[in-house]
Amino acid sequence: MFLEYESFLGPSFLYRHGTSLLKTVLPLGEDPPAITSLCFNHNGKILAAAATDGMIHMFDMSVGLQITGWPAHDSAISSVLFGPDETSIFSLGIDGKASASVSSDF
């Protein structure tokens, strides 16, 4: 189980619940966007991270690496959520527009 700490200054740090030990820092590149929302899939192995640049980043938490990413909005994303089928990702932009994405990559 992870407890997330979201930083609006760049990367997100994930801590193991109960121990407060740093688990990982999400690799988002040299000049990373701020992460605005995080959501784990049903078994905690995949993490969706929404960003201020309108991108959704997907991470494999077993290795701590990004497995895919795509532009979902033209502006910052305020919320991201896995769908009940675990192949859908829903997001809401700060402009009020909703987006749905389907992938077999996660």
C-alpha cells in the first residue's frame, strides 16, 4: 500500500504506507510538469499520473518506470481515474472538459 504525496513543484514522491519510507520518485524527464492527480489501478501495480501539461502518464510500479503516456487535454488535468473495466482512464481538465481513453497497455 502506498501513500502519495503530490508536489506542485514538479515530481511526485510515493511513500510506503505505515513506514513513511520513500518508495520512488516518478521519472518525468528533465523539466517535469507538476502532477495534479494520481490514481492506482485495482491491484496497485499501475499508477496513472495527470499533469499540468495535459498529459496522462502511466507507470509500472513494480519497476518504477513509465510504460506509456499521451496528451489527454489542451490544458492542465484536475482529476484522473481508472474505469471499472481497468482498461479505461477518465480525466477532467481544468477547462471542465472530460476525456476517456482506452488502452490495452495497462
